[in-house]
Amino acid sequence: MTWPDSSSSGIGSQMAFGRGKVILLGEHGVVYGHPAVAAGLDRGVRAQAAPGPEDRMLIEAWELSVKPSAEAEPALARAFAGALLGLPAGRPALEVRCDVELPAGAGLGCSAALGVAVIGAIDEALDIQRDPASLQARSLEWERIFHGDPSGIDNAVAATGGVIRFSKDEGTRALPIARPLHLVIAHSGETSSTSEMVSAVARQRDRNPTRVDKVFQGISALVLNAERAIADGDHRKLGQLLDLNHALLASLMLSTPHLEALVSRARAEGARGAKLTGAGGGGCMLALVDEERVDHVREGLVSMEAEVIIAEVSA
């Protein structure tokens, strides 16, 4: 697809960035108010807004040109319409160009990264000053278009990066990191729907609240211990906690045979720990790996025809 050029004017045009993310521990429990720990990636979505002939969003990687609409499909049209609400009267039409570096539906926070980048680009173009809390609230509205009742963790880490602890009641808190985390992330190739997986867990909880809440309480305990392990640089312990978190998520039927195979392969190749990340039902797994083992683990996962991302996360 060949994109038409934006028309020029005196309004500024700056690049905005929304980070991808992995949830290290705490998936699904975070929807019910339990804490989770997430890490921002150094890849995500870059967006730039400039005056154009009409409001539209261009995503070249997906060959999409989207006009805002409160009613129309795709969901991106509704999300874009929401991002334009409340902007100053008399503003010019805006063309927002997006460079997406993440697979969609993979549990890496692509929609949140896109929302943070698009909202940030619009703010830059119109010289709107927005504090982090306002950006987080506005990007959460974007996320609701795609995921119904998201926890808010994806858009929080998309805007902040680093490693954060998040809960609905307490919001976001940056965590100290004694040593960089070396992560090998593998995409299963199976598309996952966050809203569908959240609904599946909700149905389990409706049928057996005692069992599911005990799982969430167990995950919360793992999160607390993981905070200490990250602060102490104890990657052996952190890896064990990741493995335990995966087992609890699998008990909620969130894993798949292919995810299980990828997790097992990463552990066999020397990962400290490995687990699914995100909603489950497909998407990605992550492995915590000593730096000198990164290439070895990556090669093992590539041999299973997985798309692999290497990430180093620090404060």
C-alpha cells in the first residue's frame, strides 16, 4: 500500500512511542484486584500525527487506513474516534501514521501500545500537555474498546516501561531492579483474545469461586515473592516463581499444548523459568534466561518454528 503524503502546516509533528509488554506474574488475578508484575519492552508502536485532508489512522504493516467512527467496524475505528473526543475546537484534521513492531493478539500489549502511541502523537501535534495519570486513563478507554473490562496493566506499562507492580486499587509502582532481566519471548503462532479468555476465567469463577479465588491468592503470594527476588537480583528464585505461576495459570485451562511444548523446551535449554504471558489460550510464552544462555534458548525455540523476541529489561 502506498500512503498519500500529509499536507503541511505550522502545527508540530513529533513521534510518540507506546511500549509492548510482558506480564511476568499475575495474569487474570489482576482483573479481580490482585497485584501483577509487568515489564515494558523496547519494541512497540511508534506514531506520528500531522495535519491531513481528513482524520484517519494509517497502519502500513497491516495495510489499514481507518477513519474514526463511533459505530463502525473495525474496533480500531471506534478506538480512534474515542481518541479524538474532547480535542480543541477548530483543530485541523489529523493523519496519524503508525509503525507497529508487535504481533497482534499475542499477549504483548499491542493494542495498548497502539493506544498510548496514537494518543501521545495527537497530544504532541496539538501541543496538549497531559500528565501520566491522564494518559493512563485515556488509554484505558481505548483498551476497553478491544477488551471489554481490561485491568489497566497493559496501558500502564505501555506508557512507563521498566518493571512495574500494578493493581486496580493501588495503581502503578515502579519496582527496583538489581540486575537486568534477560527474557526470551516466543510467539506460539496461536492468536489469543483477551476478552474471551477473561470471560472463560469468569465462568470458571462463577461455577467454583472458592477454587478460582484460591488460585488467585496463590498467584498473589508469588507476585510478592517475585518483587523481592527482582529487588535482590535473585534470578534463580524468580525463575522458580515463574514456573509456579505457569502451573497455576494452566490449572485455569489457560495454556495450550503448543505453549506447553515451548515452555518445556525453554526449560530444557537452560532457562531459569518459563511461563505463558498475557491472557493465554495462545499468544506468547516468556523465559527468564542467564545472559550467556540467551542464544542457546532462542535457537531451541526457533527450531520449533516460533517467532522469537529477545528483551533486556532494566530500571
